[in-house]
Amino acid sequence: MSDPNRRPPRIDARDWLEPLPAATRFSFRGSPEAAAAASRALGVELSQVACRANAVGERAALWLGPDEQLLIGAESDAGAMREGLVAALGDTPHSLVDISHRQVAFAVKGAHAEWLLQSGCPLDLDIGQFPVGMCTRTVFLKSEIVLWRTAPDTFRLEVWRSFADYVASLLAEAAIELSA
Amino acid sequence: MSSLRTPAGGRIDRADSLSFTFDGRRYQAFVGDTLASALLANGVHLMGRSFKYHRPRGVLGAGAEEPNALVTVTRDDARRTPNLRATQVELYDGLVAESQNRWPSLSFDIGAINNLLSPFLPAGFYNKTFMWPRSAWHKVWEPPIRAAAGLGVAPTLPDPDRYAQQFAHCDVLVIGAGAAGLAAALTAASAGARVIVCDEQAEMGGALLSERDATIDGQPAVAWVAASVARLAAMPRVRLLPRTTAFGYFPHNNIGLSERITEHLADPAPSLPRERMWQVRAREVVIATGAIERPLLFPGNDLPGVMLASAARTYLNRYGVRVGTRAVVAAGCDAAFAAALDLAAAGVQIAAIADVRAAGAADGPALAAARAVGLPIRACSTVLAATGALRVAAVRLGVVAANGNVSPGDTIACDVVLVSGGYTPSVHLHSQSRGKLAFDEALGAFVPAAPAERSRSAGHCRGINGLGAALEDGACAGAAAALATGHTATTPRFVATALDAGIEGTPGALPQLASVIPPAKAFVDFQNDVTTRDLALARREGFESIEHIKRYTTTGMATDQGKTSGLNALGFVAAESARKIAEVGLTTYRMPYTPVTFGAFAGFARGDQFDPVRKTPSHDWTIARGGVFEDVGMWKRTRFFPVGTEDMHAAVDRECLGVRNGVGMFDASTLGKIEVVGKDAAEFLNRFYVNNWANLAPGRARYGILLRDDGFVYDDGVIGRLAADRFHVTTTTGGAARVFGMMEDYIQTEWTDLSVWITSTTEQWAVVAVQGPKAREVLAKLVTGIDLSPTALPHMAIAHGEICGVPLMLFRVSFSGELGFEVNVPADYGTHVWEAIHAAGQEFGITVYGTEAMHVLRAEKGYIIVGQDTDGTMTPDDAGVAWAIGKTKHDFIGKRGLERPALKAKGRKQLVGLATVDPQVVLEEGAQLVATANRPAPYPMIGYVTSAYHSAALGRSIALAAIADGRARMGETLYVAMPGGDIPVKVVSPVFYDPEGARINV
Amino acid sequence: MLIIDCPYCGPRPEPEFTHGGEAHIARPADPSQATDQQWLEFLYLRKNTRGVFAERWRHARGCGRFFNALRDTTTDQFLATYRAGQKPPAVPVGGER
Amino acid sequence: MQKFSAWALFKEAFGGHQGWKSQYRRATPKAEYDAIIVGGGGHGLGAAYYLAAEHGLTNIAVVEKGWIGGGNTGRNTTIIRSNYLFDESARLYDHSLKMWEDLSQVLNYNTMFSPRGVMMLAHTVHDMQVIKRHVHANRGNAVDNEWLTPEQAKEFCPILNIEQNIRYPVVGAALQRRGGTSRHDTVAWGYARAADALGVDIIENCEVTGIRRDAHGAVEGLETTRGYIRSAKIGVSAAGNTSVVLDYAGVKLPLESFPLQALVSEPVKPIMPCVVMSNTIHAYMSQSDKGELVIGAGTDAYNSYTQRGGLHISAHTLESICELFPVVRRMKMLRNWGGIVDTTPDRSPIIAKTPVKGLYVNCGWGTGGFKATPGSAHLFAWTIAKDEPHPINAPFTIERFRDGLLIDEAAAAAVAH
């Protein structure tokens, strides 16, 4: 962590869990026209297909709702992302809200990633049903999460900061028997 | 080992012996035995006592249907499990089991006196007596009745074991891995479908494991099972779950499975959960749950040694145990002959086979085979009674004449009686799914009719008989299920040979029983001791519906849930009332199929995983300093920070004075925050909140009130305008999610004309409230880019800058009545900024305060807390905040609701202040107000105390109260009614401190 | 745990949704003109249908959208889901079962 | 009516219990009744009984679409208490509680009312404020309810977990000692038997399919699956199906029906001496005379008439129970079932005349109707007989929702059941 004053909730790394670095995040709301403008600004297509994420480099746009996208970039990219979006969107009705600190991200990965997530997520995470590139807001038991499959055996979780420990500790509980 | 063990055969591992204890006595057994099979192998039939009459009972069945042989298995004091069926307890070396519901011992049980008193204790006896005197039921009669009831003893220590849970999805879920289930699974899996196969037993194969001579595709049935299971296990899209019971069928093909992971292990690894709850979502379900044999009804039918013919066959063929040496077989069904044949071949003497069916009953292959080997078959013969003490010793037979009359026949000595009244298909899951049932007259049982979900039953559980037929039926079901999920299957053909005994039976009674008046006392529900006489009594007393009979007699309500008794009760009642079984009806099947551990339902949810523990940026800091938390929703908020030996009262006094006289800091991060953005943001808020937002300038904030459309106060909070098209809305801590949901509702469904979006930013911002006369001085040390002067940043102004080098959104707001600021920083910086403010405040003696001091400070100012001073029944006027309403607005949520007569009526409770006459008395929150002192109850109450504290600043107590016509009562003396006597109070203004508001505007 | 077919995201499990009560109850355009009786009807009076019922759901832990559904309250089976503001589609009349 | 007593039981034992008579006749509908009650649950059967016993009407019928006591009467967790917050509610529920206390004697039928105490747990500061408000208000209404410390609560219920390191520790409790449980079925049967003895016709398997009204709009009779039955007074006491029945007369009510699940464990020897309820973590538990732990919680989220709910609701209930009572984690669920509860916006019932002359309704009991059975029946009978409410049920009108005169136990207390 470059900035020692920045202290996100602590998530312990494990074989199957990789805490992801701090990131820039915007909640983007707006019409397809606004999304198109944002796509141009970001260089990442904001998917018009439900529950699909697109990523270019460290920038990504995750479809969360018909007028809602979660935009993610590197921590250092905050200014550039914001300026680009503001310039491209102009007067096009939209909402852009910085939520970089609202949530934290970690990856659940490895051969047991699907199994671990299915201990608390009621969606069908079989790769045929939840392919690479699919993303959605959903639940992990009593917490809301955003789930994005970034590789066949890797999922990125975005969790509101005060729920992160709950989700990570439940996953750890489910992982205990894998050590057997 | 005992002579009851066969020399070879069965699914037990004869090379691997183990020992266990039952009621303190040590026995030997083999790996693969159940507790029941091992006890039988040791010649022990007496395994339990019945619920009501404490009658001695042996094992009736060999599986989930067992009503009698209930035991407690104890690993240690915290790991005691009562009410387990011995037929399903897999043995491990060192297992400790005990019988239940007996004292002092199983063979000599004082409670058996109930058996002698049974004439006085018919069904529903308790409805008719124990009524006098009035209090006697609860005080005199109920305690011994409760003590006598209740089967096993619950654990007395918290369960240390862990439980897991898992969601799973598949194309085809196959429930039951017998012949039909395995055929279905093989077919569907071969077609490429994702398949889950679960089976309640340790080993897959179902009834095939109890077969002696059956073959499939030229192999012995058990070899075919092993090969099939191996094939399935090798397929990547197949999951096999043995020891896993499908216990519940929930809407939309959601099936609950309970998997037992460690219960069969002598020394389970600590990493393993004890059980796992699977919530399976299947696109298609194949139910292949088989069928359960029914006992017959005759006096003494509950004696140890009387058991289902199929169970005796299972014990013999699967466990290598002869259940006795000399058997009488009572055949109400062809299947009994199959058992007799196998037992005879194993050297058990078959003393007689009484064919209780009417003459001319189906003459199936089993009967023919039995006849062929010369077994002593007595046609038109029945069992009149079984006799014995703790084990059956003899059977008295009767001869049934063509007109139905019975004449007494021989008495035959025996040590086991095998009964077979026919088979009841296990339609539980089909019925749970709301699938219809139809009565099959030929079979004498209910079978599944049209399914209500995406499911199909296969094999025995839908009345299909015969091994070949079951395999074919299973394969067809598997193929159809696979096809329905888009996988085309080729239906395999199986070549099976087996002695396919008929399963048609006689539900209810021995056919001639009805001619015996009064009805003989035969047990229908073994565990609950419901007899044919009880059923007859229920009818006599006017209960005709089977649901009534069940509730009146408790038949079918024991831990076996009527698996062996249900159809017999129906059959008996039908015969008694000369109705068809279908007319008597059927009770609804409910989950669970067999009892399921509470812990498995709870899964991971225990301790800190019971609910998320939401922590604020100051959480660890607070712990390090001994702060005391309170739960507010899922949040942990610091209630107070004791110094040294301070109690809460002392700490709160100090914290309050610290704020009033200097400066204090408070973690306000839990407040809900919503960013409202769009060109119509102001119009949206205008419609949503009672206030007028159009005239709020960017950079300024205002206190907002939210109603529901019924006119009652719902939430409140400060709302700041960040830009023309951007507002920062705060809500109460508990209201964040529901206000957000309500906003989305109105935006999406009512006011679709507005261009506005909302985003939750509750967790984006960490918020530190810095309050007190020296607040500005503290912040001045840290804040850059903002002019903190009163003119540049007046009360209710907002500015952006930096603090400690991180972005700052600064609200000049006060919930304390002092000069106040709320420092909003991106949340990852919250802890750092918290610490920095604390450090910077040292020279000003900064006090860290918690929610309790925050409450006192705001109460001194008469600021309300929605949810404490209001309760969902108060209007803005009641709460004294009607001033916030935008008077010129045509509409807002709740405006019309406020116009309803009762919301405008006189006499409503209004929020006022209370000053106790004795300034040192702090009132109790929730205490009631009365107008006159010292009256007897009931008395009229005119209001209640909503908030009450000791105010250190004022040196006295203060309180807020909601009182009828409160504002018209200023100066009146009222009384707070307390158990120890009335407390006189004066009605005063709710603003106790600095009523002019001078301190806030400095 | 029902499966609910979100018009935007497809079939999803019930915990992602919140139930929004009876559908097609519009807030009176001008509440100030509503009589007490009309306000009662808007606030509280509900069909509470036994049979095919038009109701609202919000995919709160999904796409966030409110939408409508036709569900048979005697079986809990959905007959259709459709977007907010749309009229209910014609469905085969099953009525009570 | 054949007298029930220990002596009668003793005598009958020698005759093989052949002498017991039918507890109620299997009536067939007459052409006309002075009053008909729709719904053969405890509330409806009780209303018929009190119409006959206290108001001298004997030409009365109860029509029931299934079997008596088969609805929520037979599907609840049998909790009885009266420590409600508002004066109106306290009067109503305490009226009922007092009737429970001698109901067995009145009906000559042991309803097994067992005042074993109902304890309501507080887990937060807010809970404490709300529950203490109840305690104080109850005292003013002469309803017993007392505040206990966690230690006192544990003394009253030894298996309660009062450790302070659990997720939501117990910070106190309110105890109503007069509260308790009763055997649910016996209430329906006891009222049926007593009503039958007074000449009331109890007609089962008789579903209402319409309500006929005369030229002036007043009720004239009921269409049923067993034919048309005339009556100028019809009292509807149909719980979850009330909306359906009232709709036949064009009366719309502020009601919604939800599935409510409950469950029992396998029977064990006594471990639970009282009733414990927790609103914050949402569960309640008692132990029946038979030894089963009787457990319930909240409703499913959506309207339904299916009498069943989702697995996640049971799971949530049991995780709460295991948290409060960690010694029961190894116990097993034996049976789970569902009822249909009719709820009003303020979670208080309606016992009132409807806008249609001759049509009366008793509904909206939500998750808490069992405890009110005798009182509700008694007041409903009064309302039907006199065509005006008894003072106790006078506030429980339909019009209160129009006028805003709510009796909002839910909003005020967040304590239901």
C-alpha cells in the first residue's frame, strides 16, 4: 500500500484469497447515450448486455443494472477517469458518484473458488451458467456483494467495507474442511 | 461371534470387527453394521420403550421408518444426540449408545405402570380430566405428565461441532440410489446432464443391497450397484452424495438435503463439519425413494421380535444376521414369502406362514417358490395375537372362514414374527412439492399423480414393482429429465433377474379385524402407542376427518411421522366407517422426511457470523481504549469511553462536560448517506421530504424530515446541497437501507418524469463529529483550503478542502448545540483522520464521546431521535418539528396523510420536556405519565417518557416525553407512575440548554 | 426460496429480491384532491388475491429495478414478469387451483 | 352435554370407553339460520358458542370449508399473553387472557392452559426502551409484566444464553407470568362440543362461494358448496381467507395474507420451562407437554395461500434459536408447517361491523390470533348479537384506517406475535 494513511478493512490473504489493491470506483448511472459517451471517455465499452463486464487494462465497467455501471480503475487513475468522464458526458443526464472507499475487493481463486463461493451465494456459478466476464450484484448469505468472474477459476468480489470481514470469514469457515 | 451371524455374505466387513456399548454393556460387531443389526446379531431385540405406555419394544424395521428402536448416542457431555433410530446408527469402534424413556432400566421400567393404567388413558384422556380446581392443571397434573413424556434427554452443553452449508445446482437431481435411482442417474448423466444423486444410506444401492439372488446384466445386483456407482463417480458433471437425506421439497424445485459427514466416524478430523445442509436447485428432479413395508394389526403386534419381513431380509442379506431361530410369518403381501424363503435358506426355522389374505389373493412367484420348497403355508389363516413378555414367545393363529368369521387355531411357539402388510410408496417428497396423490386400489396405497413441480417419480415410490420394471422406469425418468434440460439420452436396457414378489397389500387391518367387537387392541402407531381402540374411540367421539383423528389420537405424529402407521390408520378408519380410503383422506406430508439437526439449518451462522458485525473506522481504536459498544442494527457503535474505574454515568457526565466546555469528537460514520444527483434532484427531494429544497443554496445544508404517505414520521437527517444538481442526504443509522429503497421506489415507479439517480455513499465516507466551543481551533490545525471562520463557514454550511492531506467534505452542523463540524473523509482515511484529530485536540483537552453522551447532548437541546422520541405513530407536529414543513408546497409524501381526521385531532401526544421536581431523579425511559397521583390500576395514562438522562451541564435530570396535548400543559405537574411510587414532574419546554441557540452560532 | 425471473437479469433466487406488495396501485396524481376514502384505498386496501396476483418485486440485490409479476398465490408459481409501467400480459386463466 | 371428569373417565374405562358420545354432530345445513359464522376455527366456533350461551341465539350455524380447527387454530405455536402496549390492545388481550384462565371449566374440556410465563428478550438499548415502555404501560392497565435482568431471565429459563460476548447479547427481558401456552386443537374442539350442546350446527366441508344481498344491500344468505343458506346475519371469521369471503359482498379490507411457518423438534425430556420470544433476532420457543420444542418466527416476504414457505425462513429461525439456546443445536426438526396469516397495516385486528348491513368481520390477527381466541370470540358474538361493538372492541373498526386512528402495535413496539 503506497499510502500508509489509507487503511482499508484488513482482509487476510490465503491460498484461495487474494486481497486486491485499492482502486478507483465510480457508480455511473445514466441512459444508453450517456453510457456510450462514458465508453468513449474510458476506452472501455459499458456493456449494454445485462450482467457483463468489460475491461481494458486496469479499467473496467461492470453492468449492474440497466442504467447502472460500476466503473473501476487503478487508484492513481481517479483524476484522469473523472476528468475524462466529466468532459465526455457534458450535459448528458447522468450521475457519477465516487465510491472508491465504499467497498473493498478481493479475489477468490483456485480449484475450490466455485465451491467456496457456493457456500453462501445462491446463484449457479457453474462456468456454463456464470461464464468468464459475467458480473452481477448478488448476495453472500447476509451480505450484498458484486461478483465478477475474471478467469475460469478466479472471481473478483466487491464488498461494502463493513461487510468484508463477514464475507471473508465465512469463506474461511467454508475452507476449513478443504485443509483436511 | 454369536450363532445368529451367518457364516458369510452381506455388506459387512468381517475382517474388521469393532466393539460398542449399549446401556453400558459391551458388544462386538463388524464395520458396516448398524446399531440395530449388531444388537440383533447379539440376540438383543429389546431396544426401547414406547412413549406413553412404556411398553417394551424391539426393532420393527431396518431403516428410516423405524418407530421403536430409538437410542441416545453420546460422544462426550456436549455431543449427546437423543432419539436416533438404531437402524440408521452406523457403528464405529467405541460407540456408546443408551436406550431411552425408561427407569431404572430398559428391561425393568417403572414407567410401564402406564401400561397397566392404559384403560384409563385412552386417546385424548387429558382433555376430559385434570380440570379441577382451576390451577391444578398447571401446578399439579402438568409437571408429572411433562416429566413422563419426551423420549430422550437433550444435551446440556453447547454443541461444539461445526455445520456447513452449500448451494448447488444441477440439471437433474436423483433422490434415492436404488435400482430406479441409479438407472435414472446413469441415463441422465450419460446424456451429459449435470446430475446430483443423493441417498440417505451409507452405501448406495437401496433395496438392492438386501437382495440375495437378484442379478442385473448378468452380475449380482450388488456388483452392478458398485459398478454403476463407480461409473457415475468417474463422470465430472455428477456429484454423488451418500448419507444425504432429501428432507424437504420447497417451491420452484428447491430441495433441502442434509448430509451427515462425521457421525459414522470414531474419531472425526476437527476440520470436518458434522453435517452439511445442501440447498439444491434442480431443473428436474427424479424421485426414486422406494417404498416402505407396513406392519399388520393384531394384539401383541408391538412385542420385541415382531418385525417387518423386509427388515428381517435386510438384516440377513445385508448384515448377515439371522433375526431369530424360529419364525412365524404373517403374510398380508406376497413379499413376505420372499423373506421366508431367504430366512429358511439361512437356516431359520419357518414355523408357519399364515397367509392372511382372503382366499384367491394374488398367487405370485414368491408364494409359488415358497410352496415349491415346502414352507409351511397356511392359507386363509391369520394371527389372532402374539404373546410374550420382553420378546415374542408364541403366536395364536386363527382360521378365516369364507364369511369372514374367524375361529381360533393353533398356538405356535416362535422367537420372531415377520409381518408384511404390503408396501407404501414413499410419496413424501412428491406430496411436499404439492403434487397430487391418487389411491391405487390394486396396490392398496397412494401413488403420485400429476406433479406440481418439475419432478417425476420412478420405481417403487410410484408403485412400480419388480426389479426389471424399476430399472426401466428409472431409466425412462432419467431420460425424460435429461431431455427436459436439453440433453438427449438413449435409454439403456437392463436385463434383470429377481424373485419379484408382489407388493400389493392390505392397508389397515387384518381383513377380519373389523368382525371382532370390540376391536382388538393392536398398535397402529407404535411409538406414540396409538391403538386400533384409540382410532375407534376418536370416531365414536365424532372425529371423522383423518386430520382430526391424527390430532386426537396423535397417530402419525411420532418421530417416524407415520411412515409405517399412516396407511394402516387410514385403512382401519376406512374399514370401520365403511368408506373408501380415498374418502377418508390423507394428511398433508410436511418437511422434513426424517428429522434434521437444527445446527444444519443454522449452518455457518453462529457467533460473529450470525450477522455481519459492521465496524466503524474508530473500532479498533475504541477497543484499545476500553470503549464499550452497543449494537445498533448490525453496527457496533461506541456507547461510552470509561476512564479508569468510571461507570457509564460518570463517563457520560465527563464526556458531556468535555464537549460543552471544550471540545469533543464522536464517530458518526454509521449515519446513512445517499447522494442524489440529476437535474431534478431538488424537485425530487421537494416531493420526497416535507421541507422546501428549491431555495437551498449550493454549499448549504438543512435538517430534513421524511414521512410515509400515511403522514407519520419515518426518518430524518441533514441534507446538504453540494451543487445545483447534487445533494448529500443523511439518514438515521437504522434507516439507511429503507430510505434508499423508498427513494428508488418513488423514482422508478411514481415519478418517472424526473431525471435523478441515487447512490448509497454510507460507507464511502468516514464521519468524525467535532463539537464544542474549541472545535474550530482543533480543526484549524489540520484543515487546509477551507476558511473556517463563522462568516465564511456559518452554521449549516458545507465546504470542501483537505484534512491531513486527504480530501475533506466539511459540514458545519451540530447535534450537540455547540459549535460543531462533521468531518467527512473517504473511509479508508477515517482511522488516520480520527487519530489526527485526537492528537491535534490534545492541547484543547479533547474528549472522545460515545452514543450515550451524544444522546444527552442532543436531548439537552431538545433534538429528537427518530425511533426513540418518535415511534411510527407521530406526526411532525407531534414531534415538534412541524416548522420543517415547506408551507407552500402543493404535495410531498405524507401531506395528504396528515389531513386525515385523527392526525389533526386534539389530544394527540406531543413531545415536551419534563423536569423532575427532585432534580436528581432520572426518569426511566418508557415510564408512563399520569395526571393524578396515587391511583389504583388500571389508570388512565396520558403519555410516556421517550428520553431521560442526567444532564451534567445543568446539574439535574432532564427528560423528553410524548404527552397528550403536551404543549398545552406547560407548567403543569404530572406524575410518572413507577412501581416504587409516583415521581412528580413538571411539563417544560423540550429545549433545556441554551434555548436561544447562541452557542451554535459562534 | 423462489426463483424470480427478473425482466433485466433473468431467473434469480429470492434472497436477491424484496417484495413490493400489490402492483398497479398508482399514487393519486393530486393527493390534495383525494377524499379520505380514496386515500384509504391508495394506502391500505388490497386485493389480497387468492389466485393470479399482480405484484411488485424489486431486484434489490441485483439490478435494483422494480418490476411486476403475475404469480398464482395458491401455488406460488409465476406466470409472468414484466417491467414497471407495463400492463400485465394476458395469461391463461387458471384461477384457483 | 356428556360431562367430562376423572370419574367419567374411570367409569368408562370399565366399559371399554364405549359410552363416549360424539363431541359434536355432523350437521347438514338447514334452510335458514338466525346467524351464520363463516370459519370453524377457534374464533368462529367460540363466537357461535357465545351467541348461544350469552345472547340466547340458538339457531346458529358455523360453516367451515374443511375440518374444524384446521386453519391457524391448529397451526400456531399456542403462545398466550396480554402484555400489549396500547390501552385498546391491552384491554382486548387481557380480556382474552382472563377467559383462558377458566376456559377449561367453562367448556368442561381441558384446554391445558398452562401459565408458564412468557419472556420477551431485549438485546439492545432500543429494545430495552421499547420493552420497558410495555412494562410500564402494562402496569397502568393492570396487566402483569415485569422487567428482569439477564441473570433473572436465566434463572427463569436456565438454557438461555446470557453470555455477553455473543453477537446480540441479552440485556434484559420482560416477563408476563400469567402468559403461557395451551393445547391448540382442544380450543376448537371444546368450543365445538359446547356450542353443539346448545344447538349450534357445525357444518364441515362447506365452502362459501357467494354472499347474497337484498335490494337494500343487506345480507340475505350464503352460497356454499352445500347449497344456499339464508341468514340475515353473517359473521366472517376466516383468517387468511377473509379477503376472499368478504370479496363476495364487495367489501375490500386492508388485509394481506402471508405464509407463516412454525416447527417442532423431536420430543425430549423437559428443558424449557417457559416461553421465550426475541423480536430482535426473531424467534420464539416453548416446549409442549409432549416434549417437543415449539418454534416459530416471522412470515415469508410475499402474499400466499399455499400454507408453506421457503427453506431459508426455517433456516433463519433456527440459527436464531441456536444462538439463544446453544444447547439445542444438536436437536432435530421433526415437523414444519405453514399457516396463512391475515395482517392489517397496524398489525391490530378488526372486530367490527362492515359497511354491508348484517355482515360482520373478525380478522387481521396476523401472527397473534391464537392468544385472543376466547376474548375475540366473545366480543364478536356480542357485536353480531347487538349489532354494535362491545366497548372493548369498539376501537377495532375498519374505519380507523381511513381516519388514521390506528392502534399501531407494530410501529410503536416492533413486537409482534
